[in-house]
Amino acid sequence: MKAQLENIYNSAKSDIEKAQSISDIDEIRLKYLSRKGEFNSIKKGLKDLSDEEKRTVGALANQITQDLEGLLKEKFDAFYQKELNEKLQKDRIDITLSGKYIPQGKVHPITSTTNEIVSIFQSLGFSVISPELSPEVETEYYNFDMLNVPKDHPARDVQDTFYLKNMPGAVLRSQTSGAQVHVMENQKPPIKIIAPGRVYRNENVNARKNNFFHQIEGLYVDKNITFGDLKGVLNEFIRIYFGAARPTRFRSSFFPFTEPSAEVDVQCIMCQGKGCRTCSGTGWLEVLGCGMVDVNVLRDVGIDPETYSGFAFGMGVERLSMLKYAIDDIRLYFNNDKRFLEQF
């Protein structure tokens, strides 16, 4: 048995010397040292030897096994280092070469402005409503009737509103105000929400107007809500968004679903109040409409106007973005001009 072990050892050494790769080393290991290898087969015969022979042959078998494992590891390490060096040489990177510019996409200015506005109102305690309560395809009932808009109101005319041909009574919403009705029908006061979304109006497209744009609707209904609360919230929003140095003004206005109503203007950043084409020579740009929720609107959604009051507001995202970034034409947001978009 000693002779057999020595013959296998010599044969294994010869195979290791002839090995050309790591895969050859793995095959030699399996051939000689695995459970089904030649050394293991011989070790199984130790049980038939005398105690003295077991000690002698067993010690020899263990020594040969250790020697072969050492030779295999040494050869494996040599092949591994060789292959690694070849790979490193092949994949070598010249760090002195200039890098390649890989352009990255950026958030669209409308999206970033919307996110900023939403973040400000969330810090003031407002929550964003779920999309199903603010659909873009709306019925006349929610877009007009429930907002206290009379049947003969000019806003309902085809010249101002997009009506769907195949869905009688359905429109592309002309404002996000319908969202407040959906919310009040599904939630009892206190209500403090905002609703971002797209709106559509049959407008003549120019530097200030587009037939597709974005609004953010706000609604706050609770006990003892006053116009002073409305001014406080909006003034705080404007202070955070524009900075305290930007002049603003509230002026009385009319909306069918609020009474009293007001519009909020911010001084035109393009001309600093002197008058230009962006502000039609007025020196001011309207950024939002607001007012106290009309008692008829509250009553129609089942909220007692004797107990609760509230205010609502709606602001144009593009208009706010134009004022903040000194953009003089709303059409730039929709032309997909990379020269414009890359500035953001």
C-alpha cells in the first residue's frame, strides 16, 4: 500500500507540473483528493491493515495529501496571478485621458416648481389629495354647477371650455376648483388640502397664455375661518417662495364659488414694475385667485355654512415659475427646446 501511495503521489506531482491553467488544477484536485479520488480509495483499505501498518501508512497518506494540497495551491496561485495580470493589462485604464461627459436628465421646471409649492403648503399643514378626487376629464356638474357657476356664465361657452364630442356633459376641466367639491363630498371638516393638476382652456396662445397649463388648488374649511386666515396663509407662501423683498398686492375680484374674492399680484420681475410685454405694461402679474368659499358651495356639499367657513385659492404653476426665474414667454415650457430646459 505504501508503494501505491508513492506511485499516486509521483503521478499527481507530474500532472501538477504539466498543468497549464486553473481548470487543469481543478481537474487534478478532483482526480486525486476528492471523495472519489485515488487517495481516498486507498485510505478506505486502511481498515484491513494491522495497527502498526495503519499508523505507518496512515501517516504517509496524510503527509502526501498535505504535500499535494500545497503544490496545488502554489500552482493555482501562480495561474491566478498570471490571469489577473493579463486581465489588468488588457483592461488597463489610462487615468491621464480626459473623461467623457455623460449628460444627465433634469427635472422639468414645471415639475420642480410644483414640487416646491407643494412642499411649502405641506409645511403649512396642507395635505395633497389623491388623484381620483381631481380628474382632468370632468363633468359640467363638478366643473361648473357645484361651483356656483350659472348656466349662462361666459366661462361655460365653447369659446372658453373644451367639450368632449363623444361624452355629452363632459369637459376638459378649466380649473382645478372642482377638486374641492370632490373632497368636501367625501370628507367632513376640518379640511385642509391642495390639489395640483393640469387644466385646459380655449385660449389664444401668446407670451402670457396657453391653452394647456398647470394649477394648484387649495382649500381650508373649519370653524371660524376668516379672510384674515386666507391672507396670512398666502402671504406666508409668497414670502417663502419669492422672498420678503418681492412686492405683492391683494385686489378685489369676483369668482362664482367664492365671496368675497380677490386676486393676488406679484411685481413683474422682467421690468421691476415699469411695464413690459410680459405683464402687458401693468408692472404686475397675477399669480393666483382666492376668496372665502361661497355659502352655496358649502351648502350643496352638505356642510353647514352657519357652523363652518373656509377659503379657497388657485394658482398657476407656470406663472409662478416665470416670475421666479425671469422667463418672459410661457410657451418656452412646452416647446421642448433643449437650450431652455438645460438651464434648469
